[in-house]
Amino acid sequence: MQDISLGLYFLSELVGTAMLLLLGGGVVANVILAKSKGNGGGTLMINWGWGLAVFAGVLVSAYSGAQLNPAVSLGLLIAGKISGVQFLIAVSAQLIGAFIGAVLCWLAYKQHFDEEPDPANKLGVFSTGPAIRSYGWNLITEIIGTFVLVFVIFAFADYGDVQIGVPGALGPLSAVPVALLVVGIGASLGGPTGYAINPARDLGPRIAHAVLPIKGKGSSDWSYAWVPVVGPLIGGALAAFAAPVMLHLITLAG
């Protein structure tokens, strides 16, 4: 592995994940909070907003290879593309960055949070929740969605279009296929759970929701919080094991 600055590696993941959560949480706030000009924009607006949030996050975190997601980092660790130290630094930065991004989103929409009468909508800006609460099935949904995310990212890398996890190797267009993938997952698999597909995306902002002085915020729903952490980690690990097998089969077929 090439020599890298672990400090810059940490900062890259922190800034990228903060950008991801500021813009991703921001589009949810714009759609669901009272008196926002985007109120009622619908799920497709949220899906596209999250895709563009990923695009921005990837662009500003090129130094670390734009992981932005502990499930992606775990897949890279299993595949031997990053070290254990890099994994721990990346995940720590992602959690802190997600918390910071959520706080910035709250500040941007502070008056709208104050005007929003429904505590569930306030929590929905910060973290995911199931349309039908069934922990086992919710877990399966998150596993499947994250498997698709990490498996396809590995496929991008096989074709040479995306260099996730390779410090400094990302070009500006590398963010486009990942962003479109996130839009596609949200549009197709996002209905049951709100598609966290990223432990940091859910846990960091949920902690922010718990500690911020949000007027009438209600519960942070900690009984559900394990699902969008455990599910994506399982999905990311499964994808890391499956991707080399698929590449081998493709090579044999070719």
C-alpha cells in the first residue's frame, strides 16, 4: 500500500461524510418539515437529493478514496484493499463527520424544526425508520440494499471506472456512477426502511438528534437503531466475499 498521511485520511473521510449528511439530511428536511419551500416534494426528490449528496461527498473525500460508509470500509478491509488501521480511522471519521453534518443540517433548518408539529418528521431528518416495523424483515431489507451498494461498487472497480478506497485515485467523474447507484437503490429498495445502507449515516445523526436541543423532538427510537447498523455491515461483508467469486466467473466466461 502507498504511503499516506493518516491525519489527512481521517480529515478526508470526516469532511466527505459531513458533506453527505448535510446535503442528504437537508433534502429530507426540505421535503418533510413544515413551512419548507420543498415541502411535499416526494420520495423521488429525496432519492435524487441523496444521490447528489453522495456525489458531493465523494468529490471532497478523494484523498481517502471516498469510502463514507463503514459497510464500504468493511468490504474494503475484507478484500485487503485497506489495512485495519485505515479501517478504524475511516469509521471513526465517518461517525464524527455524520454527526457534524446532521448538526449543520439542524442549524440550517432550525426555524422549521421549531415549527414542525410532528416529532416523527423531526427524527426522520436525522435517521431512518421502517414503514412496517418488523426487525427481522427490516434487517433483511438493509442487508440486501447494502449488498447491492457494495457489490456494484466492487464491480465498478473491476471495470476500472471507480477507485473507491484507493487514496488519491478518484477523478471527478468517478462520483457519478456511485451517485446514480444510490438513487437507484433508494427508488427500488428504499420503501421498507428508508434505505440507511450506511451505519454512520444513521447512527451519527441519531446521536445528534438525541443530544441537540430540538423543540418537541420526542424519542430517538433507540430500539430500532441497531437495524441500520448491523444490516449494512452484514450486507457489506457478504458483498466483499461475493464480488471476487463473480469476477472469477466473468473471467472464465470471457
